[in-house]
Amino acid sequence: MKPIILALFLLVCGSRPGLVHAQSTQPSAKNTLRIMSYNIRNAMGMDRVTDFDRLAGEILNVAPDVVALQEIDSATRRSQSIDVLHEIADRVLMHRVYAPAIEYDGGKYGIGVLSKEKPLQHRSLPLPGREEERALLLVEFEQYLFACTHLSLTDEDRMASLQIIAREAAASGKPFILAGDLNARPDSPFMTALAEQFDVLTDTGKPTFPADTPTECIDYIAVYKTPCQPYTLLSRFVPEAPMASDHRPVVADIRWKTPKEAIFRTNPYLQNPVDGGMTIMWQTWVPTYSWVEYGTDTLHLTKVHTLVDGQVICNGTQNKIRLTGLVPGQTYYYRVCSQEIMLYQAYKKEFGETAVSPFSTFTLPPASATDFTAIIFNDLHKQVPTLKVLYEQVQDTGYDFVVFNGDCVDDPATEDVAISHMSIQCEVVGADRVPVFYLRGNHEIRNAYSIGLRDLFDYVGDKTYGAFNWGDTRIVMLDCGEDKPDDHWVYYGLNDFTQLRLDQVDFLEQELNSPAFKNASRRVLLNHIPVYGNGDAYSPCSGLWPPLLEKAPFDINLSAHTHRFAYHPVKTKGNNFPVVIGGSQRMDTSTVMVLRKRGKNMSLQVLNTKGEEMLMLEL
């Protein structure tokens, strides 16, 4: 079987029952490292059979990031002139580095390193060995230096080797990881001396030799001690590997500490500014404990974190903290703080550095406020250049909030894609200072992470539709769902937007009869797919909402979706109020809307990327 095919087969199917257990303990965070050390005896098992596939299977079961291997032939007669490390590396799809310790049987015999990451450089040093010469292989990676060795059977040689290893570790300038067959028991003078300068990561209470019925621990992974260790030990284990070699491998998982300047993934952004509260959200690259510090000045701050059923929500990368009891009209200063959680266990927790953002401000409008400015984007389809050019036309307007009216974070395949574009949009408009509202378009409903988008926003009323007041103006947001019937083949029976639209019939009835709606001085309707003016395209809401909207006293309806700017005056499309539809993501047809209210007067301005006024409508 070809090596690549074998590797894929083993990853999917496994070579033994331990595969499921091994993969279940695989660290998933980007700043973790799984380390393995394995004396492989040239892939000769306890049954005296040399089997590269079996040996590679043991490595694949563990799925390490880096592996130290000992007892490796290179082109010896006893190994049929085979490069053993090359054979194994091909099967596990990892980079390889070899260091011979001695000339042997027409070839070489030594140690090696396998790694997922491509090494920056490597070198080897001789170590003392009376029965045979030994070697130290040093392989440098971006974040650490990895040392592989197989020490002598003689106490004096091991002690002399330790001095050489410690000297290299002290001069490395990076975290220094030592892994290998040290030929020393845990209670030996050598291991006592090693522990003075290294932290042993592996479980010394678990024997590793001989593989079938192990009675001795002589294989280890250790890290050179520094004043502030840059890692936390997450787990360690000795895999059940009784046959592939005469040793069992040892494994340790560590998590690197993240510098505080690398903890934040996004800037904070403001959400859901209703009911005397404001939600502050942001994402981090690593699991954290996060909180917000806020106040009416920067000296007297209140600390707030999120509690659910008595527990602080932490150890994740999504951060959402709600500030309540805010005074409308009062300007608040705030900053967000995230402390890395290195280890979160039942009775032990370890923390890393704390990232603190600069101060930002926000203000909630009082109920009596009559003035505001809002800017509205639509159908950006993740086109950052279009967003930036449109923003240049409105950045000096002094706006109070921003609306992204659908198809802005479209077809999100992964969390990375969604966060990347959402955060860019928020940064461009300054969402750390003004709240942003994300209405769902039909393209936000598509692709693998579409449901996960909910984690990135704090919807008003916890629904993708709702209503809120900005001062004395009532703003109603509707979610039209997809732009094809639920039974269309492309949805595979996984959608039921018919029910979502029916739910909004009930919502609209209640909203239109609510005191908040009736008492508002102005009323704005926002939705992505046009209820009016969708042309000959399928209009999913046309039969449900117009009976309620035909007498609803909205001042303006802002829609999108068609990718063609349009203005439909009252009654021209069966509409009881003006309808304005935004343009596309293309530079030549995109638009941005500016909705202004000053006292009793409201206006809508629509601009293109050149700053040309497409529409100026007094409402």
C-alpha cells in the first residue's frame, strides 16, 4: 500500500482500538503542542517482525505535533539498505530530520525527529558513550528548540551528557524541550540531577519498557526550567503499544502562554443598545476569563463579567458581556479585559497574561431624544474595498448607529471567515463607539457556519427580527429568510422559513399595536428581501405581511437584495410608505444610505462610491 494512502486510511479507520482514545485527547487550540518520544528499534516489534506500517500506525494514533525517535538505521545491511526514518515519515506525512550517532553495518545508526511544522534549522552534537557513541539532535522551530537523544548505559556518560544538554538549553534563547530514551530510572542520581534543571513532563510512574509487559520507566519528555515557564502541562500519557517496538512511547500535551498583545482577536463591538443596557462583544485567539470595566470616567470603574446559574462564563474565545442599569444620555467609558486560561480543571486552574483594550466610549439616547443619524450598508458580500470606499463618503456624518442590512457576512463557511469579515466591518465603522445592528440576509443563512453567526451577535430580543427605539423613533427589523421556497432542492429539507415568517405575523400584529410603536414620532421598517419592489423574483413575504403593513404608518422602508438601487414612492408597488432598495457589492452599483432625524424632520440620503447623491428624500 502506498504511504500516503496508508496514512489517510489509518487516520480515518485507525489501526487498533486505542485510536479513538488517542484522538479524543488531541489538543485543539492553536497554541498547544503534542510531544511524543518513541524508541522504535527500527520498527522491529516484540514479535521480531519489522513492520513500518504498524509502527507508523502507533504514531498516527497519537497524532503528535513533534516526535523524538531513537534507534534508527539508515541504509544498513540489517535494514536492507532502507532509510528507516524516511519510510516512517512518508507514512505519517511529517517532516524528518536525522542525526547519525555511529557508523554501523554499511550505513548509519542514530536518532531522528518528525514534525508537522517545517524546521527552521537543525544540528547535532556528539555525546559520550562508552559502549557506543551517542548524539544530541537539536531541531529549531519558530516557538521552541526540540532536542532528541538516546543516552548512554553508563552513569558517568549520562552525567557528562547532561552538562552538554543543559549548556545548549541555557544558550537556546527559546523554550528547550528534551525528549528521548535516557536509560535512567526515575529514582536514579541522573534523573535527580536532571530535575534540578528540567521539569519532567511525562508520568514517571508509568513504565515504558519492555513494551509487552513494561516494568521500567526510561523514556521521558522534559522542559528546561526558566524563571517564568512559557507553558502549562495539559496532559500526559503512555499509549498502549505492546507490540510495534520494544519500548512504549510517551506523550505530553502543553499549552504555550500567549503574549498579552496577541490575545485579542477582534476589537470590542457594541450590540443591542436597548432597555437601558449595552452588550459588548469581542473574540480572543485563546480561551480566556474576560470582563468589562466601565464608568462615567476612566478612574472609577465597575467590573462586570457574565454569570449564568452562579458560574462565570469563561474558558472560551467568544466574549459577550451585558451592561445594565445605564443612564440614557450619559457617556460611559469602558475597556475590555481578557486573561488567558492555560488550564481549566476541576481542582486546578492556571492563568496566563491579561490583555487590556484602550478605553472607548458610548452613549445611550434618552427616550426624549429627537435627533439621530444612522448609516445603512447592504449586500456587501464581504467586499472590503467596496465597504471602505462607501464609508469614505459618510465617515464625517457624526452617526449614532450602523445597520448592516443583510448579505454582508455572506455564505460563512467557517468561524474564521465569519469573524474575519465581521470584525473588519466593525472596525471600519468604529463599532467600539457606536452600536451595530446585523440583519440577516438570505446569504447569511447559507454555508456551514451560518447557524454559528448567532454566536457573533446579540440580537434585540434574542431573535433575528425585532424592534427598538432610538430616542423617539421606532425602528422595526424583519427577517425574510431565504429567497426560495422551503421545499427547494438546494435546502435539502433543512429549512422552515415559512414558520419564521408566520411567527413574524404575530410579532407585527403585537408591534403595530404596542404603545412604543404608536407613541413614536417616526417609524422605520428594515428588511433585506423587499416586500415591495422585488420584481418578478420570488417574494417570500408578499402574501403574509402586506395585509398588516398596508395601513402601518411607517415613514420609510429600507430594503436590499436585488443589487439594483431603486426608489418606489408611495402606492407605486402597493406600498403604503416610500420604499428604498440599496445597490450591490460592485463599485459601480453599490450604495450607502444616511438616515437623519432632526426634531420632527426626517430625511434619507443615498450615495454611491463616488459620493454622488442618488437620492435625497425628505420624509
